[in-house]
Amino acid sequence: GAISTASLSERVQQVSVTPPASLREVDSGKILGFGADLAEDHPGFRDGAYKRRRMDIATLARSHEVGEPIPELDYLPEEIATWGTVLRETSQLYPTHACQEFLHTFPLFDFREDRVPQLEAMSSILRQCTGWQIRPVAGLLHPRDFLNGLAFKTFHSTQYVRHHSRPMYTPEPDVCHELLGHVPMLADPRYCEMVHKIGLASLHADNKQIWHLTKIYWYTVEFGLIREHGEIRAFGAGVLSSYGELENMRSEKPQILGFDPFAVLPKMDYKSGYQKLYYILDSFDDAATKLGAYCDKLQQA
Ligand code: HBI
Ligand code: FE
């Protein structure tokens, strides 16, 4: 027959993953989801000027070389207004809803409603705090490349702003989500240790393991909660960058379970409103230890 048993098992096991040896070898060009080519249900689908703007910003990201400063963008008045709305709304809830680490690092970034922060300035603050850095990308990056970046203490960040018609909603990561949700947490060393473990585990993972790591990432880095003095606080970027998620996590609606990287994690739900399930950590140290154990098991598998 045309297909030998050997080639089949090879395809299933994906034995030939060559991990990147440096950040330069992490491909930042495989963009999933929208990129600049917006789908019909995207809020900016009918806005030609917005699509051209997205195309320009995508081109800028694609031309960026590792080691070069990230080019600054002159944000438009409507982009600044959108950023300002997201910052104003979400930051109302931070004192009562965000974890201590976030509340501690947030002021370092000098966020203001009248100015969209520049990625280069944010990256240089991170470098001083934890040695992490930002690399620009044109949209939602392929999970393997995105996770591999974390192994090199690099966070791939979009630079465009969501469509102004719906400031409190975006179907994809945008600069408001990255800078409010992810960046302050990446200024905390213990949090970074946990995220670094996920990145290192991704380097040698086969596709099935990448899928599990993507879910681990989703239920911690994106939607994770942490217990503090008997209270439930948010550290996940998808919660911290969304007023609705912040309210939802404290309501009676969602289920909240203890996090275990070895457990079977449910499929991620992007589409149907706020999360119905969150996982909660006891501490970042504890999570890094558990993730370390999971990663050791991956490497032995
Ligand atoms: N790409 N630009 C960008 N931002 C993210 O937060 C992001 C990503 N790609 C994948 C991803 N997050 C995760 O949801 C996992 O798939 C790893
Ligand atoms: Fe995110």
C-alpha cells in the first residue's frame, strides 16, 4: 500500500520536533484567526479604514527583527479613546478584584487614559523587573510558537487596538488585553517562573502535548484565579482585561476548581460569553512546583 505503518506512527508521534535554539528561531509569522483579514462577525469587518490600519500595523510587526527596538505607533484619537475606556472601566475593579502581585506591579507602567502605551517602553520596564521582553506580532500567534517564546522569556504581543464600535469586546488579543492583562503580571518574578515552566515544556512537546499546554496556559495565564486571605482574586489576563469577566468571576454563576496540571482540562470556550469555569491556585510557587512536576513527566514521556 501507499502508506506504510512506519510513516503513520511517525505522523502520530511527531518525533521530529526540532526545538528553536534561540528566540530568532521562533517563527513569529504564523498568525491564526483574523490577522488583518477580518471575518464577517468581527466588529471591524465593515470598516475599510480599520482594516487598512490593521494591515499597516501587521506589516510593521512582520518587519521587526529580534534585538531591534519595537517601532512606535502614532495611535489615532479613536484608538486612544478605546484604550482609555478599557483602562477606566477595568481599573475601577482592580483594588477589589486583582491579585496582590498585579496591584503591586501595575503602577510601574504609568498607564494613562490619554495615551496608548508603546510596546518598547513596556518591554524595557519588564526587562528591568524580571528580564522578560515583548516581541511584536501581527495577531493571534500559532500556539507552539507562542509557547516557545515563553521559554525565551518573551511575550509575543499584538500592537493594534480593538474596533472602537465595541470597546468592551474583542474576539482576539489586542494591545488593551496584552498591556492591561499580561504585562503587569510579567513584572512579577514568581509569576514569571510559573510561565517560564510552561514555555520550557513546550520546546520538546509533540502536538498532543502542545494542546494540553495550551489548555494549561488558558486556565492559568488567561483565566486563572488565586486565593488570597480567603478571598478570590484574578491573575489571568482574560479576566484582568475585561470588566465583565471581573464581575463574572465573583458572581454565583461560575464553577471554581483547584488547578492541577495533570488533570484532564475541559475544552476551551472562546465563544459563549463569560467563563463558566475557572481554576484557582493557592500560590504561584505552588503552581510552579506542580508545573515543574508535569514538565519533568513530559520530558520522560
Ligand atoms: N498570540 N498574540 C498572541 N497573544 C496571545 O495571548 C496568544 C497568542 N497565541 C496563542 C495564545 N495566546 C494562547 O491562547 C495559547 O494558544 C498558547
Ligand atoms: Fe492573552
